[in-house]
Amino acid sequence: MSTAKAINLINENFQFEITESGTGNHVNLIGIIDEDTDFSALLKLKTSPVVFNFKNITSINSCGIRTWVNFVKEFPEGSVTFIECPPLVVRQMNMVPSFMGKAKVESVFVPYVCDSCEHEQNKLVLVSEYKKGISIPETIQCEKCQSEEMEMDGNVKQYFSFAK
């Protein structure tokens, strides 16, 4: 049984929602991580497993990266999982390895761009599949124009370099 708490507003640009379950806490992060983001209210979660969902993070700047790195290093090894990481979070994990702390990354969104209509869309991929050698599709069908020419925006190995 899980219980959702109210959305907690940290500032006008960032909020989070915690859902508690018997196995730990699920935290949905929403908005912009920047110099005004204060994660101290989430430090109480470091005594149990926690899953951070990044799907609704829309931006992160260098000050926000520093704040996040200092926050996530407070959690013990094996207690943190990241899910639904959008490309902007994957870029940070690849450029700043300490961004992940000791977290396990479970799933990421892979970006695709349509050659025909220039539509952009993200496809959710389990990191465990990539690690097992299951190939990430280089092309997928465009949801907008139905073209089969939607290509991954970038190189698969570079995109998943955080998963070594």
C-alpha cells in the first residue's frame, strides 16, 4: 500500500511529491534545479530506500548541479535509484559522474528526431537492457508523421557512458 503526500513547493520553480510504500519512498521531482533549490527537506529520506523520478525536471544549471551533488552524497550506497531520467539529466550524469552519487540508474529517456518532420520524442529505455547488450533502436517510428526515419539524437555508446 502506498500513500501520496501533498506536493511540496520548495520555490516558484521547483517542487516534489513523495509517495511512501512498504519498500521505501518514491520522489517525483518537478521543475528546475538551480541555485534556489533546497533539498534539505528530503534528507529525512536517507534512512530508507528512495527512488528519484526525474521525468518532470525541465532544466538544471551549474549551481543546481552542485546543490544536487552535495545532497545525493548524503545517501548510503545502495539506497538510491534514479528513474525516467530525461536527456538533460543523462548529460549531467555523463559530464559530472558525482551527479549520480552512489545511485543505481534504472531507466532513461533516449532522444529521437524525425528526419521527415523534425519532430522530437523520447523513448524510455531500461538501463539493464543496455547493459545486457540488448540493442537500443537507432531508428523508431515518428508519432507525429508515422515516418520510420526517426533517428536517435546522438551516439548510443556516448549516451550510455554513465552506465559503465
